[in-house]
Amino acid sequence: MVFEGSSAAISHTGKVRSNNQDSGYAGANLFVVADGMGGHAGGDVASTLAVDRMQALDHPYTSTDDAQAALQAAATTAASDLVRASKERPELSGLGTTLSAIVMVDEYAVIGHIGDSRIYLFRDDALTQITADHTFVQRLVDSGRITLEEARYHPRRSVLMRVLSDMDIDPELDMFVMPTLPGDRWLLCSDGLSGVVDELHIARAMRLGLAPGRTADNLLKQALDGGAPDNVTVVLVDVGGAHPLSSGTATIVGAASNPSDLPVPTARPSLTGWLHPVRQAANEPTHFEPDADYFEEIIEEDRRRARRRRVTWLAALVIALLALAGGGVLAYNWTQTRYYVGADEDSVVIYRGVQQSIGPISLSTEVQDTDILLADLPSYQRSAVERTINARSLADAQAITERLSASVLPPVDPEPTPSETPTPAPTTEAPAP
């Protein structure tokens, strides 16, 4: 089924770069943005090769599974093309490109993504970033080490962890399928747009409801007004909507719009270093342009960071355990300077420690059984002893027990049994004479 909707694609060199290393494609069913890197010419070649391979996917599909398989296969073939180009033209060594693509299959968008170009969805007046950047700072954000706002200005925000490149013939794309609805607006863009224009202003431009071409122009103008330090590429796709497809021909922009035999300018002399001995760059790059050891260095850096993190966490855990143990020892020693007067089963006892327990471990021990019976104490003192009476020292505890001993009730003598008084015998008085 042919996709029903409208689209537009636009690409600009920006205000700083001397050439455009981005490529974009908007066709009948396929929409792509590729942001190349790799020196003065390598980025041009990389993004062009990627888009050239992707163009073959611009046809209807019977299922989303078929479209996903085709996307992955095309990306793998593009990676092989980059490897071949690097071998045939050593001056291109280290070339690579991001790739963000949508294949429309009936009411679904099949998405393939690698790198830091982005795909957004504008639906129900809300803009949502659909893809995740494969960057070093995004890993820092995901791990909670920095915020999204901090990531925008991080000095290593352009270090890419995953791209299509001449270093990996089996690239790992993020692949997923999302349902589409009439009225959806899909935005594919290079970081020349997303790195300059924030999501609030992107959403405002989308919310105006202008045709895709005018909306793309609006977004590009905002990037240029913001300085446009990098190439800017925008592909905008409306699902259904009020703007019908004006042309059935595909639109190709950026480096891929040049002939396939893209000339490679003579490399300009540059200083070499131990880390990038053959690196050439047109301007200060916003991407990390890899040399032959790029992925190995990044992977090793991740490993070192992971090792440092594990060592740090282990050291922190050991320190915490030692602190906990030391604190426990100090706390226990302190409890052993405390005393209190309490009761065992039937008598008054002096204890050292405190009344609490930690699980099965009691924090008090019996010091002296005073042999003062609870039953011999007045009721109010017996209740106090049963609740325990704190003492500042052993001497204080002993003074308390002495006062308790002094208040012991004297033994109560049993009431005497009344003696039997004999009943006098009745006397008979003699009658008076």
C-alpha cells in the first residue's frame, strides 16, 4: 500500500561548515536523514552511500516484519559500502554516518535508527522524541549522572557511541514499529536542528499547521538564526492531513543530491597527534570524527570507566562497611558505659548497657542481683523497676538499689488468733433471808 500523506525535505550547510555532510530523502514510503562524519569529504561520501542504499527500500511492503528486515539489510550493506570506500580511498578512512529512517507500511511506521540524528512525532498538540541518541552524554543522562539540560552543553555531547562506519560491518540499529494516525507529523532531523532549536520552539513551528515545506523552512530559519554551527537537514512527513502530496517524485537533499561519483577535495594539511594521526576536518566538528582506532578507543574507554566505577563502588562499599562496623563498635562501647536498674523474674537487678536489642543480640548484661524481691517493694517502686531506672554509673545504680532496699516493706505478722475465753458457769444467788 502506498503511503497517503505529504512530505518535504530540506538541507543547508549552515553558517560555519564549508560543505554539507548531511543527506536527506523523502519518497513515497521511505524517509531518511543521514549525518555524515569523517573529515572534509568522508562525511559527504558516508551519508551519500547510506541514502543511496536506502532508496531501494522505497516501495510498498506486505508486512512490517518485511520492512524491518529490509531496513537492517540495507544498513548492513551500507556499512559494507563504507568499508569498501575506505579501502579503495585511504583518505576516507574513518568515515561514518548516522541514520534515521522511517518506512511507512499501511497504518504503521517502521523505524530504524543509529547515531544522534532524531525522529520526533507531533501528535495531539504534543511533540515526543521517538529515538534515543547513541551518544556518550546520553549514557550519562540514562545513568543519572547528568541532567538533560547539562547534556545540551556537555563538552563531549557530540561523541557518538554507535554509527554506520567503516569499522563495523554489522551495525546495530534500534528497530521498532509504531502505529500512525491521520494528522500525525513525523520529523526527521540531523543534530544541526535539534542541537540548536529546542523542543519547545520545534513544537511551536509544528503547531502552526503549515504545509510540510513551509514548516521545514520555518525550522531551518530558526536553526540559522541560532547560529547553525553544523549542517541542518529536515525531513517532515504528514500522515493524511490537509496538505495532499504535491508530487510523486522523491526529494533528495544534501550531499546525496550530488552525483554518485562525489569528488573528494584534496586533504588540507593539519597537525597530527598521537590520538588522531590522520584526522582531517573542514571546521571544528560537532561530531567526533573517528580515526582507525575510534571504536576500539571508545570501547576501551567505556571499559576503563566501568572498571573505575566498579572500583569506586567497591571502595565506597568497603568504606561504608568499615564505617558501619566502626560506628557499631563505638556505639556498642558507649552502651557499655551505661547502667540501669531493672528486674528479672522476681528480684531487682543492676544491668550494664542499654535496654534495647539488635535482633537476637542484647545490648545489656547482668552485673549484680541485689536479692531485693519485687514483691517486697511498694507498688509504685515495683512498677518503676519493671519499666527500668536509668543510672549514670555503677555507683549511681547501686545507690538506687540502696534506696529501694530501704523502702522494702517490713514483714507483716499474721493476725493473732483470738483465744477462747471460758464461759463462766451461771451462779445461783441465794434468796435473801
